Amino acid sequence: MRSDWADLPEDLRNQIEAETGRIGQIVPASTGNHADIASTVHTAAGRVFVKAARKLADRDGPEVMSLRREAAINPAVREFAPRLRWQTETGGWLALGFDHIEGRRADFTAGSPDLETLAKIVHALQDASCPQTPMLAAERRWQKYTDSPAVFAGAALLHTDLNEDNLIIAEDGNAYVVDWAFVTRGAPWLELMMLMPWLIGAGHHPRDADAWASQFPAWAGAPPEALNAFTAGYAAHWSNAAQARPDEWVTRHAALIGTWAAYRLEEYP
């Protein structure tokens, strides 16, 4: 659950205003759950998107670690992502300020031109070199999915959460990828795997989502046993998550992944 802006320590609010200028309006983001605060702040100089997270008593918690990954990767992904303007840390909180992007969420339904935009971004990500900044490693992140997690290792730069909310189409037609909280280094086909529930959720049959992913050499050439191992582990993980935490979005995501798994493991036993 998100915190209120008033929950920020006064010192941190003062430091943020030292970066942005006097804040006249604060508009919380309607989606996302990887930070305690995610809001657009309106100032005389324009708008800034601010994300902030509270540390645990004795160390960084998962939300703070995700913000540190976002801050570290930002200079290397400026081709795709809004610019990180500043970061500040005080009172057990970390805050980041990004360029605000005015635009709409992407549309992944069949026939949408945004699918071509998505494909261009995935191709560009697959061609990009992966910087040596702090990020998750696929073989450790998903090691519980299989007895041989080394099949998930690789040198590709992976966003791993390219859903419709995280691809913003700006008014000038440019596209921006936001929320790099789970940036990962790993096998390139994993980016396509993580797209499957989002494509199915947008109305694509799993077979059509599979065919769409086949335009990428990383997917077409991926070891079938690795795809199956990840699919089985992915579905089991989210099924367990839905039983333990029956939030609507968790239940829906688990069902989408289950739909993909039923197709994949039957079609490619």
C-alpha cells in the first residue's frame, strides 16, 4: 500500500523542494507498487515524477533496493527511459526525481500500432550492451524455478516488466519505458517470457503471443527445455502467490501465467 506524501520526513520534503522548487500540487500515480511514494509534483518550473521508499530499521528494504537499481541503471538506458534528475536520502528514506512524461499507457491489443513500438524497444534492448551496474542476476532471481538455474544466465539487459503501464507513449509519439525496479542481467529470451502474461491479458491467444515473440532470434533460438523449465516454475510461483495473497491483481496475473503454461507445456512437452 502506498504512503501519503505527508508521511515523508520533513527534512526529506525540504530536500525535495530544494531540487524541484516550491511544490504546488501532488498527484499520486494510479498504478504501480514498487515504492512507498510515486507522485507527480507540480512546480513553477514544471512537473517532476518522484519515487521514494522507506528503509528498514537496519538495512535497505526491497523497495529501497529497487530504487537504487533504478538510479544506477538510468544513465545507461536514457535511450529508453525518462532522465533521472536527482536523488536524495535522509531520515531513513531514499527519493528519486525523474523527468515527467506526459502521455498515455500503451495498448497491446491485437492490431494496435503500439505492438510495433514494443517490438522496436525489445529489439533495441536485445541489441544493447548490459552495463556493469548493480542489478539482479537471472540465475539467482529465479533459482527456485528449476534445479538448473544456469540456463537463465546470460549477458542481456532485461527490463522484465514491460507491461502496458510501463510503456508510455508521449504526445510527440516517442515511447518511454518506466519502472526499472527489476532490471536484470540474463538470457535474452527471458524478456519475451515475461511479456507473455501481458500479451495474453491484452486479449492474445497464447499461440499468437508465442508467434509474436518468434520475431526475435532470442526466442526462436531459445532451448525448449529452458523455456519449459521457466514456464513451469513461473506458473507454480504465481499460483502459490495467489493462494497466499489473494489480491485481485495477484490472482489475475497468476491466471494469465497459468494460461500461458497450459499452452506451452502441452504444445511443447
